[in-house]
Amino acid sequence: MSRSLAPLSLFACFPLLSFFLAVVLGGCAVPSVDSLIDHTPKVPQKVVGARGPLSPEQSKAVIERLGAQSDLLQRHLAIEQEVAGSPLSVGNRTRLLHDGPETFRAMFAAMRAARRNIFLEYYIFENITSGRTHLVDLLAAKARAGVSVAVIYDSYGSIDTPQEAFDKLRAAGVRLLGFHPLTEVSAINDRDHRKILAVDNRTAIVGGVNLYTVYQAHPHSRMVASNGPNPETWHDTDLEIQGPGAAALQQVFLTHWQDEQGPPLKRFAKRAPSASGNQAVRIIASDHNDTIPRYYATILSAIRNAEKSIWISAAYFVPTEDEKNDLIAAARRGVDVRLMVPGNSDQPMAQAVGRANYGDLLEAGVHIFEEQDGMLHSKWATIDGVWSVVGSSNFDHRSILFNDEVDAVVLGRETAAQLERLFNKEVAKARPVTLQAWGNRPVDERFREFYSRALETLL
């Protein structure tokens, strides 16, 4: 998350207050989704192409073609349709973006090319740079040129952003919406954790990368990297989508803007985007008010239906009981389960809770790797080489109970293969955690893990 809620910063200094906050703020129980996943859905599949919704016959043909790739998809697609409530879009071109500099280059290129609208929704909104261009300058220039520019930023996540940056954007005509100002005490624990850039209804970027200056290349990065791991580097993953999936992300932004009563927007692109690729994408927008957490249900369904592999990169690994038990069950039935987690985290409490689960996972045969090169902040999973998800949702309680999140599910071998290559690349810089070594860890680490478990619903 990069910035935890203000109360969480008190945990290390005031144990009694920590316990009180865990009881008062974290009393929500993670809802069970077993009944939803275990029944046989009868919801008809909705498939959208570049020219709009496909006919029932066309949709059936698309689903059958996708289902032929894997037994996982045959059953899971119907469950995902029912829980997500959003259609599957076909004809998309996707591209993985790794780490901040590459992601920022893609973002700035898309914004420079904008003709009608630029919509941004970010937990952390700072005046980042790419090359010699500052984000605020670029957005202001596009707004003055007649492009409709609007920004939703989380009021806590962006608390350190200077007011002058927002003033400059407003003066240029940029529409701004601060999500849940801290004066709304009753909603202080509900945050907008989404990361969305949507341009002209045809290009969008989604994932874990915030508009956060820590992602920028550091002056000494090359020198440090040549001598070993670079502690300043933040590793993350975004997904660029061109096609109907980008239009779906733009609609997620517009719906949120309307729900949060943002000011009227100028004209923006509404025309359906042209087909540009062969990837099937489903956008899942989760809201803290959801009765059934949408992303949570779909990731559990995918894990439970996995037959060959489950590879997960988790910035904050604080699994629910169902997530932990489902990973264990998968490993025990022979699925290759691998977890990439931070070796060094900006949220030590979350890391301690995650580590408290290592023993049971390792005993079941789950492979755990701790990233040693900088800070791991990515949130993605790929299953059976055909189902992948990249987004803002962490593998934790907070993304289920409190945050507004957005994730892109991609069906097909192409994106899955890219994520598997990325995982193997990270393994080369990671430390494998063995059951024997874990059993010999120091007593103070065990105590920290035990204490942190009381706070896991807040993390």
C-alpha cells in the first residue's frame, strides 16, 4: 500500500492502543464466499467486442474457445461472470510494464497522445517525472489544450502532495476529487487504493504502480546495482490495455466519479475502441461496500480450480484463513504453488503477519521466495498458464474489507507466459525460504509474528 493509515503508525510504539484499534476498526469479519463458488452458476456469459456486446451465439463460441485451453477456465469463467458482474471483453492488446520508469514512460506517452480525455484514479498522486517532464505540467498543458482531464486521489494516500500542485491543476481546468477527506471520521478506514489511467476510451493502464516519486530512477541506482542489490528500487507491475478492456476501465472511473459526486466533466471519448489484439480481459472493480468482495471471490475460485500451477507475487501477504487453506490444499493435491514476497517491507507489521503463516504453507509444499533487491510492491497472480490477474488488490484483509480496488483478469497463454518469465527473473534475486531454516528463526521474530496476528484484519 506504500502508506498505511495513520493509526497503523502507532502500532509499534503503543501496543495497548494497537490492540484497541484492532478491536474497534478491525472488527469486520471476512465474508465467506463458499456458497457462491461451490454452486453451478447459470448466469449467461456476457462478452463485449470492439463493436459492442456479442450475440449469445458469438459469446458461446468465444467461451468454448477459451474453455478449450484449460479445465480451469471451463468452470471458473461462469463463476467469475456471476461475481464480477462485468463482461468479458475480447480483441484487446496487452503489455506488461515492469517497475516505475517503464510504467511512467508508457503513462506519459499515452497522456501526450490524448485527444479527448485523460482520467486518473490513484491512491498516491504526486508530481512524478518521466524524462524531464513533470506530471502536473503535462496534465495542465493538456487541459489548457481542450482535453478533459480529471483526477481522483485518495485524501490520505496523497496527504504529502503539496497544495500548490493541486492549485496549478485547478487553475488549468483539471477536475479534482479527493476521496474520503480525513474530516470524514466515519470513513477514515475506507480508502481508494485503485491505480487507473484511462485515455480516450481506448488505452488504459492498471496495476500496482502509484504516481509516487519512490518509483523514479534514483541517482545512484546504476552504481548500487553494479555492486549488489539496490535497496532503493521499488519493484512493481502494471498492465497496459488497448481495446474494449480500456473502455471498461474508463467506465470504472466514470462510475466512481459519479458515485462520489465529482464536479461535472467536460466532453470525453465515448466511441467504442477498435479491436487491436487477441487477449480476453475482464475488469473487476471492488468496492468497500460490496456484500460479496468481487476480487476475493474470483481469486479463491481460480485457486480452487487450479490443476497445475499457482504463482503469486504479493507485496503485502496477509492471507485470510480461506486463502491460506486453499493454497495449502492446492499444494497438497500436487499443484505447483509459488509465492514471491518482500524480503524488506515498508510495512513491517504486514510482513510479520505474513511470515507467521510460513510454517503451515511450507509443510504443505508451497515454495516461498523473499525478494532481496529493493522493495517488492507488485500484486499479480498467474494460474495454470492461462489465467492471470494484475491490479491493485493485495493478498490481504484490507483489500477485501476496506479498500476500493480494481484488477484486470487476462485469459490466455501470452500474458501468463510473460508473468511466469517475470517470476523466474525475480527468483534469481530472491532468497528461498526453507522449512528447516524457518524452524530455526530467532525467538524475537516469533514473538513479533505472534503479536502482529492480532492486527491482521487492518493490514
